[in-house]
Amino acid sequence: MTARTRKRLYQTVGACFTAAAFLSVYTPIAVILALSVNDSLKAYAWEGFTLRWYADLFATDVMHDPIMNTLLVAILATLIATVLGTFFAIGIHALDKTRRTRMMVLNNVPVVNPEIVTGISLLIVFSLLGFTLGFHTVLIAHVFFGVPYVVLSVMPRLKKLDPNLYEAALDLGCTRFSAVLRAIVPNVATGILAGALMAFTMSIDDFVITYFTSGSEYMNVSTWLYAAIGRSRSFTPAAYAYNAIIFLFTIAAIIFINSRKEKKEREVRR
Amino acid sequence: MAKTLITLSGIEKSFDGVKVLSDFNLSIDENEFITLLGPSGCGKTTCLRIIGGFETPDAGTVAIDGRIVNDLEPNQRQINTCFQRYALFPHLDVFENVAFGLRIRKVEKAEIVRRVEETLRLVKLEGYGPRAVSTLSGGQQQRVAIARAIVNRPKVLLLDEPLGALDLKLRQEMQYELKEMQRTLGITFVYVTHDQEEALTMSDKIVVMNQGRILQVGTPEDVYNEPKNRFVANFIGESNIFEGVMREDYLVSFCGREFKCVDRGFAADEPVDVVIRPEDFDFVPPSKAKIVGVVDSLVFRGVHYEINVIVEGREYTIHTTKTRSIGDRVGLAVDPSLIHVMKRDVHA
Amino acid sequence: MRRLRRYAIPFVAWMAVFIVVPTLILLFLSFSDYSLYDGGPFAFTFARFEIFAAPLVLTAIGNSVALAGATTAACFLIGYPVALYLSHLPEKTGKILMSLLIVPLWSNMLLRIVAWEKVFTPDSFFTDLTGLSIDLLGSKTAILVGMVAMYLPFMVFPIYSVLEKLDRGLVEAARDLGADDAQVFLRVIFPLSAGGVLSGVIMTLLPALTSFVLPARLGLGRVPLIGNVIESKLMKEVLGSSGRSINEGALVSLSLMVLSIVLYILATRFDREGETLL
């Protein structure tokens, strides 16, 4: 077999695997998109095209509370986790190597821990502290599992920085705190943004940890869905519409980010 | 007599139990170009960082203008630093990098523009203001770093191996420019380097350091011609160092022979180290020479040849413009004034 | 820089409250008969370990290990070639395809499970659309397919990030030294991507091992997994019943935690600060 035919063989095999991967990952998405325009409440069969679930989503208030709860917690948790995570990362980065490695192991425990274990751990802490489960405990829980992602994505940026940047700012007259804000933060901004995005997506899609820390009254979209498909009476296909909107939104965001990056690259080349 | 600007007295500093500076005393004059010279890990950068306020000494005092500043933050000292890898702010353009210190001190806008442009002109970067720092060459970034420091009109500029990342040619150019800048600005420069040539070219005063201690302080001529001990002699320039004995004033014995010299003030028969620079040997006919040997190797070095001569099993290094062939028998002579006798190095 | 270290102090406190303290409590509950809600006297005991002998729990562990193991193996066997293929594409195309593979994770997990339910139901809505009638609901195959589809991107991404950064010069050097394709892969590419593989295994194996909604829905509750045991011990029984099940749930969670930390420490041998976890 010549080198060229071998190469072609590898490429074909790789492309087939990739196609299979996309098929398996996108099948449920396609089904959700189809369900969101299926004119049937129970969806046992395809009963024609409709947009009424989308209209329902905005008109009726079935899902209003869970959606609002989800968005509010996601936004607040992301903001808090981003600020905390950024400062934690800066602190950890300043440590000597052995202690930094130890801190990073600690940081990654919630990342590798099964969500169910994290959920139980948080539940234990909250019940010990005597907190009533609800909005506040869910918020704290989401901040908690958001922080490690921020730390993880800020850390590599910090490592790439000139180690004297902070001191240069002090040297030029900044106070300790303003030196952090003026010299370090702007230069790890992409890492902070990436971390915030991670924290946000983790929060908006979280089921397990919210399930354990929300109590019986407070619900986000996922826990509401869990209850709804369990009972199946209160379930509405508007949930599919909600998911379809989120999906299309993320696709649009990716296209937007990529096109902006390309535009920037073209400008730099010029 | 120049006015003393910075006084370090009795400084001690350890990191994780390792002593980096011990009993460190140094005074720096106004308008002086002083260089801390030593191998890496000798404590020179730590010393600089203590002056800059980035480290606090474990013991001892730092005084600037007679005022003790041990606890003063870096931003409260009239000192600026030019960092090893420049530490330019990647998120700001050249102009904003230079303007940084002025903005922090809330200098008036028009004044900022005037001073930044003036400084950029001084470092020959006129018109580079809107450029991103990442698009500049190493030498240009170096200039921005200097501009960013001197635009604040500090009393002292600390430079930590600022030319380390540049290639040889550029480094030599920058050496002259830095020296020139120091003269015109009238700022005290405290310069850290491990490159002895750099130190010799630019400095008014060189502080040779090793293992957290000062070994010698003096003008470049002093430390080159009159090294105080074996380490200094070895570190600055190339040297042939012999163990010898001072017979009496003006007479030293080494390698089994006695030589006239110009040194005195040693005890009779005191063990000493003798330094002869490679360029100070002359070839003479073997019949007339005290030292006779055989050429072992010869390397052309541009300006001169480096010739190794084996004399009684010991290697002598000689720099000369004359050439010899390997295997030649040669005689060596040295002028008494070029034999330098030092106290035996206690640390070695 | 040294001065910035104090920003790490609140981090330690924060982590101590939310990780160290609950872990200690889980430890305590696992080895004692203390009742978390009723308080009172307690004694240390190994009696909780009996739970691992209960037939239901044994079945659950067996099912979990088998299914999570199969899921991880399948994800690796599919995911590695995909990562390799993507890393060989032009950088921009590779990155876009990679992010497209991740986008579905933004979709709600429960809805994706519901979607699989529709797919695996014969004569369903899915049949109307595609003509395919699949009857898998309630089988292990259904759970396996659902899990692979759910966790595959977590395997591909870390491997892709490592392969994408791999120095092409190394491959050329290996070829120059006489290695053929198989040798280049086995001796150079694969060892260098081992850290990514381990991260991928952790990110796939642990969630698969502990998932409880997916097996409950796609397996119709016929195939219990560890996650279902923990959920029932801690969430369902707790609400009405004896404190004993809390202690048992604690022991099971603790065991999972130990497993995940061991796996993670194994991974840190390749990647000290866990950067490939992202």
C-alpha cells in the first residue's frame, strides 16, 4: 500500500468515526427540535407542524418560574464565581510550586467528584448550618461548583504572564489592589471570560446538584422537568421549545465568536 | 565628594531558610552608575528588589536620602525599575505603557502627552506610541521599558539584567545608549548583570558579589587590575592564578621561581595568590626566559590568539597577537608591574 | 508576587467548608451509628459495610461497573480516532467541529434523555419521522447508547486538546528514526496523549458510574445503578424513614469520592494541575 492510499484510508476511517460521533450526539438534539414543532401534547406520534409551543413558552406561565430561577441563579452564580475564582487563581498562582499543586488538587476535587457526591456534601453542610433549602442554598451551591472552572481557566493565562507585571505596576505607583486590577486582570481577561462561560453553562444546565440542594419548593428548569416527566401531567412541550431556543442561541454565539475571531485575524495580518 | 543617596546596612535575607544576603553593606552615590556583578544566584537581584521595595530585608536597614524606607511600599518610593523580561503591559499600547505611571499619579492630560512623547523621543521610539507592544522587537521593547521607568523622573533607576535577552550586537549598542542616557538624565542607575564585560563598559562603580556577600567594590579599572581575591580575578576577565609565597616586599615566589613585583605590605613568607592576565605575558627566546614551556594548543580569536603553553605540567593561558605553532618551545616573560599579588582567598 | 498569596487564604477556607468538612462528616457517618437528624449517643461501627452485601446494592454495583466500564471503553474507542482526526484537520476546521461536538451539552440533559426514550420506543413519533422502529427501552443496550452519546464529548475534548498541541516535529523525528505508522502511533503519539486520555476517562467513567436519571428512564427502572441507590438512600428514604439509610448513603458516596480522587491523582501524574480537565 502506498503512503498516499494509506493516508486516504486513515482519513476515511477517521471521518466515519467522526460522523458516527456527531450522529450519536446530535440525534437527541434533532429529536428535541422535532418535538418542539410537533403538534401534539403527548408526542406519541408526529401530528403536524406547529409553533404553538414557542408561543406557549412566552404566553403561559407554566415554565415562567423555573426559567426565571434558572437564569437568575446562573447569572448571579457566574458573577460571584468569576470574581472569587479570579482572585483565588491569582493567589494560588503566587504560591510556591508544591503548595500550588496541592491547591490545584483541592480545586479540582469538585470537578472530578461525581455530581451526586458534591450534591450530598453540600446538602450536609447546609443542613448542619441550619439553612433552609431554597434559592440561597442553590446559589451558594452553584457558586461553589463554578469557582473551580474559573480557577482552571484563569490559571494557564496567569502562567503565561511576565512574572514581573504586578511588580511593574507597583513600581509605577499603583497600590497593591489597583495593581492587580490594572496589570493582571486585563491580561487574563480571556481566561476569566472562558471561566465565566463555563460556570454559566454548568449552572444553567445543572440538575443533580440543584436537585440535592433546592428543597421541595424551589425549582430550576431541570428539577422542574424531572418532576414534570415523573408525573407527566404538568409536562408541556414548551420545554422542548425552551431547549431549542437555547440550542439555537449557542450555535449563533459560536458562529458569531468565530467570525469575529476571523475578522480580527485578518486585521492583524494587515 | 558625591552625595550618598542609598545606604544599605547590615542587610540579611533568607528564602525558605537559605541565606541569600548576609551582612550586606553598600552605599550608592547620587548620579552614579553602579553595577552589581556576580554569578546567578549570588543575591544581586534580591539586593535590587530590596532597594525597589519588592522584598523586605529580614534584618538591617535601607535608607534613601537618609530616611529609612524598610516599610515603604514600592509605589511610595521615588525609584523605578526596568525588569528582566521588561514586564510591559500586553493589554496597553506603547504610549499607554509609558503613560502608566503618570496616569496613576493623575498627572494632567496635556502634560502626560508632552512627557510621554519627549521620553519616546529620548529612547528613539518617536511615533511608536500607537503600536502594540507585542509587535516590537526585543530592543524596542527594552526601550519602552526604560521609557516607562524614566518618564516618572525617578531618583534611582533599577535595571535587572535588562540586556540579557538581546543579541550581542544590539546589547553592545544598548550599553552605550544606556550610559549616555544616564549621563544626560542625571539619574542614579543601579544595574544588575552577570556579564563582566557589560559591567566593565558601563559602570562608574562595580560591586562584585558571590554567595550573598560583597567581595569587592571599586571602579572597573580597580576590579580588573587589582582584584582582591581569586574569585574576583577569575570572574572578571581571564586569569592565570598561581599559589605562591611573598618572600619580602617586592619579591614573590611561585612556580618554584622568584619574581620581582610591585606589591608590598605582606608578612614575610605569607602564602598568597598571584594573578597574571593572559595578555600580560610576552614571548621571549627560551634561553633568556625564566619560564619555558611547550605550545599545547592555539585558537584564533579574532583580535588575538589564545595559546595554551604547558610549563612543567601546568597550563598557562596567553593572549597574544603573535602566532606560534603547536609543539614550539617558547619562553615567557612578564613585567613586574603586571604581576598582581592578592591575599589567599579564605572562602575558596 | 509573593504578596498576592493572601488571595489564596479565603480559597482554602472556602474549600475547607465545602469539601473538607462534608468529607469528614461523610467519614464519620460511614463508620458510626450516629443519626444525623436525631443526634444522641453514638458508637463507631463497621456495620454500614453490610450494605455492600445487600443483593440490590451488589446488583447495582455490578450493573454500574459493567455499564460505566462499557461506556468508557466505547467512548474511548470512538473518541480517540475522532480526536485524532479532528487534530489533523486544519486548525480552524478542527476547532469549529470540536465546538460543534460540545454544543449539544448545552441542551438540557433530561430532555436529551426524553429524546432517547422516543427513539427507543417502537412505533413512536420517531418512527413517523424516520421510518425506523426501535424497541430497546428498558434494556442495557439503551442505557449504554444513551450514556455513550451523553459522555462522548467529554472523552473527545481532552484528548483533542492534547493532540492539537502535539509538536508535529516529534512525529517527523520518529519517522526519521525509522518508525512506521503503527510505531509512530504506539510509541510517540499515544504515550504523549495519555494525560488527555486519563482526563477523558475520568470525565466519562465517574459521571457514568453515578448517573441516576438516565438509567431510571432509559432502563425503565429495571437496571438499578449505584446512583439510584444513593438517590434512594439519601433522598427518598430520608424524607420518611430511619436515619440508618443516611449513614449507608454516606458510605456509598464516600466510596465514590475515594474512587474519583484516586483516579484524579493517577491523572495528575501526567498533568499536575489538571489543566486538561477543561
